[in-house]
Amino acid sequence: MIVDDSMFVRNIVSRVLGDDPAIEVVGMAVDGLDAIGRAAELKPDVVTLDVEMPRMTGLEAIRRIREAWPPVRIIMLSTLTEAGARVTIDALLNGANDYVPKVDPGSNALPIPRLKHDLTAKIRQFFPSRTVAAPAPVLARPAAMPAVQAQRATKRRRVVAIGVSTGGPSALNQVIPALPAALAVPVLVVQHMPAMFTRILAERLNALCPLKVLEAVDNMPVEPGTVLVAPGDYHMRVTRRGGRECIALDQSAPENSCRPAVDVLFRSVNQVYGGASVAVVLTGMGQDGYAATQGLKASGAYVIAQDEPSSVVWGMPGVVVRGGLANAVVDLKQISREILRQL
């Protein structure tokens, strides 16, 4: 079901989705208030929801649509502006499952080819069993890893590294605020998200958490009790300079079609901390993080994967579980408890 106050946008999105034989547009609504009754009547699998609409805020619309039809997945159609990003992040923290930029930066036009690609891919990721099955990823055996700077294994964990993608803001909203202010280790997060969105995500989490949450900057020290979120469009590594751990950012080539990439962060964590690490793989499409998790596991790190029922998309954690790398596979609500148990 398509929800947008612009008839032009509704027609464009309907045409874009109608070209995909696996997707049926079952109805449209002109705003959030109209969408509530339509969702209860039509029971759609997915709702695309405009960020800025009259009569009802997007956050209220998400809550009321879910009350009307709880199984629905909600994709926000966002603008790449400061205001649009803030509303989108708030929506993702409060139950929206994903988002697609409606327009490109510096343009007021709908980028139809990109919208068609991105929106259909986002919808398909929720229902892999209903669409043409992709070949199962080849899971390589964990390879011998180069020597790391930390001990191979230790009883004392010194860092928590989290990788997450689709459904990530809502997942982080459950995990990060449940960690105590007196946390004795740093937390490093890669969330697949563009620039500006990651800064706003860090700001929102910081307001909700006893811990200090920041978007990372180059050469920032990695300190206990601080959560550092990788900035959009930059890979984030942890490195050791002058006897201390700090952040290194770069814009080298994307990995797994992502920048920031979980594999980049996890490899660096293995080099600096080795077995003194806790690696957490949360909801997300694809298999970013799997390759580097092999090395962390070989070094003695403790690997936590989110379970399938609580994941929006069980791609990233699923591949870790199927590869035999997870020490614990737990519901999202238990992730923070499992982290603290290891610390």
C-alpha cells in the first residue's frame, strides 16, 4: 500500500512497483489518517509511507498503522535534507523498518530508475521465500589469520563491535540504551546508512542512553563508556597510535557494496584486540561482516548473532549462524544482556 499526500508521487511509486511481477499494489492512501483504515481493510505486507504529510505525523501514523495491522513492514520515503533525515531517523527508531530517499541531493525530481531499483530491492528483502531465490552464499572455512596485536584469547573483553543494516536503528534503540553508564569498554558501531543520517542517529541515541554516543571522527580516542558510530560514506577502523586506541576513517573502495562496511571495522578490531573482543551481528540484508567474523572467531572473540524471529532481515546474522561462527544466537531483547554477561 502506498501512502503519500501527492497524487503525482503515488502514481509514480505505483508505476515503479507495478513493473515488478512479484509485487502487487493493493491500494493507496492520501495521508497517515487515511492509511490507518486502509491498512486494517487491505492487510498489506508493506506500506510505503511519506515522511512529511498533513493531518498526522509520520511517527503517529507508524504506531496507528501497526495497531491496525501488526505484521506490516513500513518503508519511509525520505528526503535527503536535514529535516527529512531527522524525521526518518525518528521513524526508524520507533518502528519503521527501512527507508528509501525520494529525491537525490540538489534535485526536486523523482529519480525514477534509482527509486525503482532501491524500493523493489527493499521490499523483496523482507520476503525472500516469495521471490526468486538467490543462490546460497558460499561460506568459506575460517582461514588462518595474521598475527594480531592483542593476545589470541583473554578472559577480559576490551571492546564491543556491532554490525547492523536493515532494521538497525530500531535494533540499536533496544540494545544501546540497555548498556550501563559505567560500561568498562568502548562500543564501535557500523550501521549501513548515508552521511548526515549517521550523525542524527548518534544524536538521537545519545539522548536516549546513559552512555555517550557520538559519530566518530578521524583520530578520535576509543574510550570505555563511549559508543562510536561510523559516519556515512566512510570506513571506520580502530588502530593503535602512540600507545592508545583511536579511530581511523577513510573513503577507500566500498566492501560488500557498503561504506562504511562491517568487515572493515571487524578486521581492524581483530588486529588491535583479537580475542579480547565481543562481536555482535544484528539484523541486515547481505553478508557484510561474515568474512571478518571468521578471523575474530579464530582469535577467540565471542560472537553474538541476532536470531531470525526478531530480525527484520536475517541476512547478516543468518550467514554468521549458518557458518558456525556464533557463540550465542539470541532474541534482540536479550542482546544487551548477552553482551554484559561477557563483560
